[in-house]
Amino acid sequence: MIKVSVVIPVYNDPIGLQDTLESLVEQNFPRDQYEIIVADNGSTKKTLDVAKNYVNKYPQLVKFVIEDKIQSSYAARNKGISVAKGELISFIDADMTIRENWLIKIISIFQDVDPDYLGCKVRVYAKNKSLASLYNVCNGFNVKSSMSNLHYAPTCCLTVKKKVLNKEGYFDSRLKSGGDTEFGERVWNTGSYKFHYAENIIMYHPAREKLSKLIRKTIRIGRDGRGMVSCLYPERYSWINNVYLNYRRYLPENPLLIRKKYKCGYSFKVSTTIKLSILPMILHYLSTLAFLWAKLQYFRNRVH
């Protein structure tokens, strides 16, 4: 056994994968005590070439596995877990970057606090200023709240002991979104494991800078995440229905409160303020439609 296995699921993102791999191979951590596992989910040649180049350049450090039977990032993660040799499994998305002391800080937390399940802080950054990136930066990942209220950390910033995965099972590969929620709550509900949030371990995630990408993510979460999770686990996730029954989410936000809410170091015009008051409402409508569509399709398939 080694100390840490870092699993990177990837699908058709050669530039993002290269950025992530480059920050991982530069860790100030003994190379014989960690491994990097690229878990490809059926990408085309460009992404595969990036992975193979790093395997050839760092043969003792980087591994490469392919999951092309199930189209799901959780299936890809499961494939990576199955070959991992680490006592700890750390997950990071292909497009994220970390500082060179990331692994040292993770090990330090496990030595000092000894959690079974660890979530880290994620800082969303934007290279270009746009409405979508501004919204994404200010509404990115509230990992602390997710762990406190919903008992999960997003898989992009999760480290968990391998023995927990071996005992409680891997991710539900039927899910294309929301698998981190289901896994975290499943582990939490056993009452046997210690959860911890590390404010001082920061991981960096690029913002979605186009509205089209923000909309696609919203639809994916509503349909493949909340919709499918509530269908597959109705007893555990009945609360999701209340999210869509809250009428306030279907109304614009108060423009007078927008500047106070969006404290991200940006200054913006009145027109931007109005757009930011309307955008969350539009996204929630789209999420609702996607959620209802997933429910309808699920029950249709069950009938047939």
C-alpha cells in the first residue's frame, strides 16, 4: 500500500487534463508514496494522447485506465478505485489545479484529525469576465455547507479512506450527476465514520464562462442528478421535491440585494445587476423542466 491514489475522471478534455496532471506531478510529496490514475470515460484520441504522454514520461507515477462501457464519470471513478493502491483515495476533476503542497496538507489532516471522509475548499476563478463567469465565481462550490447540511463533498474535492469504499461500496454508476451526494449520505447514514471539512486545503476550478455551458450544467443536474437520484432513492431524497415546490425560486431576486450577495471582488453595472437578479430564476425553471422530464422518463421505462 502507498499513502494516496489520486483519481482523475476525464471525458474529451485534453487541455484540462494536461493542466491537472501538470499540477499533480509537481507535488512536494515522495513519488513512491502516491500515484495518479487517469480514468478515461471513452474520450477521443486527443485526450488519450495526453494521458499516454504522461504515462510514458512518469511510468512509476501515472497510470491510465479506460471505462468505455458505462458513460458516467462515477463509473470512471469506480474503475480508477478498482486499481488504486493507496490507503487514501483523492478525487480531482480534469481541469482543476492545486498547489504543490496539496498532498502534504491532506496527509497532515489525516495524521492530526484522522477523518474517514474529507472535503476541501474549492475556489472558482475566471480568466475572462462575463455574466456566466461572474455568476459561477460567486455561486461556485459551498463545500462547507454541503457537508454540514447534506453530508457530502463534491467528488472534485473529496478524499476518502479506501477501507470506507471497500466496506460501503463505490459510487452508483447509474448516475451521471449526483453520485457524490448519494455516496456521501450513504456513508454518513451508517453513523460509523468521521467527516471533516478542511478550509485550509484549496483547490482551483475554472469558471464556466459561457451561458450555454452554465445552462447545460443546470439541465444535467436537474435531469441526471436530482431527477434520477429522487427516482432511484425516493425515501432518502423526498426533500428534493421541496426544492422545486419553493415558489420563491421562480421569482427574480431583489436587485437591491444583488450587490450585497455577489461579493466576489467584482464591480458591475446596473444592467448586470438586473441580469443577475433574473438569471437564477431562469436557471431554476430549466432545472425544474429537466427534473420533471427525468421523472417522466423513469416511470415510462418502468411501465414498459
